Amino acid sequence: MINFDDEKHRVKVGLAEMLKGGVIMDVTSAEQARIAEQAGAVAVMALERVPSDIRAEGGVARMADLEIIEGIKRAVTIPVMAKCRIGHFIEARVLEAVEIDFIDESEVLTPADNKYHIDKWSFKVPFVCGCRDLGEALRRISEGAAMIRTKGEAGTGDVSQAVKHLREIGSVMKSLTVMSSEQLYGIAKEYRVPLDLVRIVAKIGKLPVPNFAAGGVATPADAALCMHLGAEAVFVGSGIFKSSEPEKRARAIVGAIAHWENYEIIAEHSRGLGDPMKGIAAESIPEEHQLQTR
Amino acid sequence: MERFDHLHVGVLALQGDYELHEHQLGLLGIKQRRVRLPSDLNDLGALIMPGGETTTMAILIDRFGLRKPLIDFGRSQPVYGTCAGMVLLARHIEDNQAGVNPLQLMDIDVLRNGYGRQVYSFEETLRVQIASGIEEIRAAFIRAPKVTRLGSAVETLSVYQGSAVLVAEKNILAASFHTELEDDTSLLRCFLSRSLDRQVVDKVP
């Protein structure tokens, strides 16, 4: 039974609320974590490899070694997130045991369970999950996710997939607000989610948990674009530490997000940032190599 | 809420849960404005500093030239800080690993995440002293700061497990916790009333 009024769930969603208007940066070392914090990141994602390296190297991608994660945790005061494999509830329990602040049940890692996601209600630590459309978002929320992010196509530096997912979710949510009750039953059935959840979205016109963007964000303008399309904060993965001047770029993306409606300020933050990550066009990746389909 | 008709309230909107504070102001029909640049503070009667990440907000305050304008504003006008907002209002931050420079508008010391990391975040019903007497409110402590020192002029309006969690000093009000995650506006109304009372006081020659 879903109970959004559950107090344990409220403090989980509460942390997601506090991260709004911020940038969450992928880091692979304590040094990178400190650079991210001093650039103004609201949180860091502790990883062994950034998505573009996972993509390039192939093989099975798993939860990072705890030594890396704990080193990052000691290095910064801001919240530390870490990724576990889809369905791997033991990796999640391990991350909870070392008091990670947020877990990303992530398609960037190789899924451990091809059928089920983790039952996130039973955890004290909040979870974020990726999605491509509203049905996927609502399934993850009904499993207890405290935050949703777009999947985008991680590790590409190509924002087009995050844009596609944001637009898809936004437009379908809007259509729900004018649907009849009969149609909402149909949606609940089609999405395989509780009707109550569909009704909440239809009533408020947005997700009942914060909705962030991720996947391919590489520039301050990319980040601001996501905010204009309804994202409430942005994850930047490979985009920062795979660019030629991570410190400058990190700082610039933070500034552009804080002032996402002020084009002069975004312009000021779009100058002299060095080379962005090289990237690959997401459309050129064959479906079997895409991370978003996981 | 006719009493508050003439009040124009700013919400520091660089990062954090500022939209939730805006929502609560909206419930009371209060005129409001987002504060992101120094000029946004012009003609405001009060300011709310929301929850969020202290380090991020402090960096953005300095980057966008808001430090001095915020300090000047807070020396004369009502300011209410929740969670990260409280940390920024403090005189001193203990164990200040990230090197955050607070605005020092209130004579308190705080320890960031003093109640522990996220897995220890919690909700609690608190008894708080507000203008009309003692009220019970539901408070969310999310990686909340702990007050470790109170200046002699600081009033304690609520205590949890031996630590002050809601404090006031002249025109400044600060809470370790959040009430803006839900629709209970009692603490906001308490702040607005204090703001009006001060305006009246200020007008006395």
C-alpha cells in the first residue's frame, strides 16, 4: 500500500526538495569531490568510473568500491550519493549501512535483476531512479523512489535524450490534468501503477516527488535548457570531469542553474570554459548499446 | 490575512526549497519576490532564507554580490532562516570543513548536520512559543544544523533534546528544521507578525 503521507517517506522527499535548483556532480575521487563542492555542487555522486568510461570500457559495471565512496564522504560536507545496480538490494543495503545520503538505482550500471526493481519503501535512505516516460516514473515512485530523474543517454555529452524524456513526461502530465476519471483508470492500467498515484499527478499536474534532469548535460546552456523544460535540478555526469577545465565548467553550470531564467548571466557563464567533453551523438548508438533501455 | 497586506516578502532563490516557502506565502496571499541579485532586495519588508545546501548558497551569495546587501538588509529588516538559512545567519560554524563564511547576523554557533546524515533525518512534534502562546507544530529535521552556543540576547522559542531549535534575536528568526514541506503556516505567520511588530516599533520616533 502506498502511503505518501508516511513520515519516513516525507523526510526522504524532503532531502530531494533541498537539492532543488542545484547541480549534482559525478566524482571518482576525494579531490574531484572537493573541486565539485567548492564550485557549488549541492551533492556529489561517488563513482568508480564516470558513465563515458563505463561506456567505452564495457564489461559489467557494479557499485563502486566502498573505499572510494568513503574517501569521498570524508572529503565533503554536502550530501554524497552513490549508485547501485537495478534490483540489487544488497548493494543498496551496503550503501545504507555506510550512511550514504541518497542511492541512485541506476541504469548506468549493469542491471542485477532484469525483472524487478528494489522495494525502496523498506529503506531509510532515499532513492532516485531514472525514467524515460511518465509510466516509468510512476512505477519507480510506487516502488518508493523519493526523486525521479530523466535517464537521458548517460556518458554521451548529448543532451537530446534528456530533452526528449523531459518533454515526454511534461506533455503527458499535462494531458492527465484534463482527463476524465474513466481515462485515468485506463492510464493506471496501461502504466501498471496504482490509480491513487495517477490521480495525484492529474490533480497537481506534476510528479509528487522532485523531478531532476540527467544524461548528456555538458554545458551551462544545456543545464538551463533542462530547467526550462521542467527539471528542478540537474545531474552532470561525465560532462564536468571529462572536460578540459573541470573547475571552471563546474562553477559555470552551477551559476547557470541558479539563474536559469536570466540569459545575460547564463551568457557570462558560457565564456572561456575550455573544451567540453567530446561526446557522441546519442542517435548514433545502436539500441543494444543504449543505457536508457535498461 | 489582511494584517499582512502591506508586507512585501523576499525569498532568497539561489538554490534550495524556495518554491515551498513561496507556496506558503501564496497560501496566505502575501506579496512576494524572488531574490537572486542585490537589486531584488529593494523595498522588501522581510526576507526568508530557505533550506538547501549551505555551501552552495554561500558560494552563490558571494559570486552574485549579495553578501553585503544581505548583511545590510538583515541589520534592520526581519529575516527568517530555515535549516541552511539558519547556518548562514549564524555567527560561527563549528567544524567548518567546507570553509563556509556565514553572514553573522545572529549570535549563535551551529554545527552543520549536527543531528547526523540523511539516514538520521526525522520528523518530530515540537512545542514552540509563538506570539499567541505555546503551539504544537510538526517539524522535519533534514541533515539539520544543531545550535551549539546561544548569545545572551538570543531568545529560545523551542527546544528539542536539550538543544535550541527555534531561536530569535531582535529582527532575526531561525529554525534548525522545516515546516514548509507541508501546509502548516503557523511558523511563517509567527515570523510575519514579528516583522509587522518591528515595523511598528521602527516607526516610533
